[in-house]
Amino acid sequence: MYPFRFSKADDERSALSAATSGARYIAGGTTLIDLMRETVERPDALVDITALPYRDIDLQPSRLRIGALVRMSELAAHPGVREQFPVIAQALELSASAQIRNMASIGGNLMQRPRCLYFRDVSASCNRRSPGTGCAAIAGRNRTHAILGTSDACVATHPSDLAVALVALDALVITRDHNGESRIRISDFFLQPGSTPDQEHSLGHGALITAVEVPVVPESRRSGYLKVRDRESFEFAIAAAAVALNVVAGTVRAARVAVGGVATVPWRLPPVEQALIGRTASADLWREAASHSADGAKPLKENGFKVELIKRTVERQLATVAGLP
Amino acid sequence: MASAPLLAGCGEDEQANTATSSVVRVRINGEAREITVDNRTSLLDMLRERAGLTGTKKGCDQGACGACTILLNGQRINSCLTLAVMHDGAEITTIEGLERNGRLHPLQQAFIDEDAFQCGYCTAGQIMSGVGCIREGHTGSPAEIREWMSGNICRCGAYTNIVTAVAHATPNA
């Protein structure tokens, strides 16, 4: 780890000023400190933002507002979230470990960096870490990498489970900079790698995430998250599905489906949703709709199994969520 | 700081609150401590190398094994994944702080009674995590204990007895 200056922000203004001077924000630190130790991240200065007033969970009839400094464990344990947004609570409790969930913030969860081994190894080529050096994963060990949203420059998966649930629910990321507040649709927040994989999100330079807002919709109550992993707990997804359904008298009125572990950003599946809406709920329908889950996939040498796996993951989760009381 | 070693964080610092070092005031196991640390020092390294509390163990140093688990303001965390400098004013409990008046904590006693360790390297972290798990109310069944203790790795494979120890200690902890 390289030396750095450290300060603690008492309010938004001091945090934004520190960032303008080049400091990086730190909250839970569970990603940043790990990457600093590997020298993937080399900030000259850190500003601790944990004293900022972003700690509330506010559930209203029309929307849930989650402060950016709420811990993963706090949000997962919130009774209203568990009842009205099971997909959020499940995605959180299937993430990381109990210790890390007690540390990691919601804002930081969205800002997680990839788990690609080449990204984390400073001796390897990586366009995301060191633009223009190439991508060692494309011709290397890529069993865990993405099949959707990839480019010639990068094939790393996005690591967050929570973000998959939030993309399915059309959440908004609320940010603040010197010019005031911005509200960014979460589907616009995460950027596919394209030719600039080092640009991971649309957050302005030095901007703070202050909160995430999630609209309350009828289907959010009937929702859930399925995560398929190489071991049963404390592991990143190989394939994952966030599903929310509104089924009235046997007919699907609304459907929200997003997948993780297979794409470079949390990946919404409009073709699957369109195949469901207006149709009669049945096992055949789940299979037919889920068959579109890997549309446009570009498998790599070692991850071709994900094409079938993601279809089966979505099919199973559609059946599970449709069967909820 | 150009001469600072890359793997710093463990050595003595020359002075307080320089550009890259800071004074941290914490209560560790009930005792007030004031320690000057290089900003890079993890909470784990401060406890082990500066506070002299070597019961907390360093396994992976990347948040994957749980050997460094402590209670920070009453909640279990990985002390390797956080900076000491971030915790001015915090209340910290380590394995050394669990006993009361010479009596082991019920979970420490349960680990002995149930033979819940072999080499012992992960044990301090397992016990601290177990204390947190019991407080959080996630010890209702062996399956629930396994899931909520999954942040603690035991390479000897003492898991069966660890789960039993946590379950048996739950009513007494």
C-alpha cells in the first residue's frame, strides 16, 4: 500500500472540497482498502465520509429511499424492506459475509470494482486498470467472466447482487456535487465497457452518492433473488436472477427480470419480460420466456456453460416467484 | 515519506498527526488507548502490532477468511478490511476482552466443551463472529448458523463442532 493523506469530512461541503482537491471517498472501505493493498488503487488522499447524514431508510407509500451510508446488514434487516422488497433483502443476504455486510455501505456496493483476477493482479494486462494494455482475460482464464455486454477491451462481470435487484426495480441513484443534486436512472448509471472499460459509471468527478430511491410497484412484493455459486455461501455469482411478478387471476400483468454474474453491468432482460406480460402463468411460459435470457450472448472459451445456466436460473426463479403466496 | 516502506503499518511512528500518520483514540476491551498510526495501518495491525493484542489473527488479510473478526461498537467486522485511522472514538472488543472476572465467555467455554477447534488459528475469529451471530439472532437452526457463520473459514474442518458450540452457547451468551 502506498502512503496517503487522511481526513474526515464533517459535512457535504468539506467532503466535496476534499474530492475537488483529489481525495477519494471512503465509507465501508471493504473494496477500496483491499485494492489499495494490492496497489490496484493508489489514492494520494482519502476522505472519510461516514459522518455525513446519509444513514436513513425511509419507506413511503410511493417509494423507498435508502441513504448511501446505510450498511448492507441494516437494509436487509429492515422489516418494511423485507415485506415490500424481498428481492432487495435476499440479494443483500446472499452477498458477502455477515462481517462484510456490517461494514459495507449501499453507495459503496454500487461502486464495487470487478473481481476479475487480471484486474486485481497489477502484473497482468488490463484495460480497466491500465487503459491500452490489453485484456488478459479474453485469451486467459475466463470461466467466471461475462457473456453479455462484453467488448474487445473487457469481459469482467459486475460483482454486485444488490445492483441487479435495483436495476430490475428501476431505482434512481441520487448524487450531489457542487452544482446540486442529480437523479440518475440506475440503468444509465452503470456503463458497459465498450472501448473505455475504465469508465464504469456515469457519476460525475468528485460527486457523492447520497441515496438510492426505489419506486413501490405492485410486483415488488412478489419478488426474489436466486444466486448460483461455486460454493453455497460467501461467494460471488456465477449466475443470478432478480425477478418480480404481478400475476392477477393467472395472468402475468407485470414482470421485471434482471440477471447478474453473466454480464459486464447489471443486466435487465426486456425480451424475457415482454414474453411474459399478458400470458397465462405456467411452467411452459417460464421456460419459453427464460429461453431469451442469453440473447446476444458471446461466450468465451471457458464460460460457454453460462448460456444454458442463466436460462435455467431465470426459469427456476420465475417459477419460484410466481408460486409465492 | 518517500522512504516509507511499502509494507508499512507495523513500525513505530516518529511523531503524531503528520501528513500520513494520525492519532487514534479508542477503547479496547474497556481500556482507553491512544495510538499513533501510519494512515495505512489496518485496525487488525494496530491491535496486534501496536496494542499488543495478538489474540486476533491475520489469515488472508483480504476479508475472505474471518480470522481477524472483532466487535466494533458491538458489531462483528473484519478488522483487516478497515483502517485504524477511521475509528477514532470507537469501542472495540477482541477475544482478550470476552472473559469476565476470570470466567470464560459462554461461547469460549462451549468451544472447549464441544472440541470446536483443532489447530486453533481461526478460533478467535470464529468465537468473535459467533458472539456477533448470537447477538444478531441468527442461531435458530444448524443451517442458519452455517449460513451466518460462512464468513469464517476453518481449514482443519472443525465446522460440525463449531456449529454445535454456537448452538449450545446461544441460550447462555
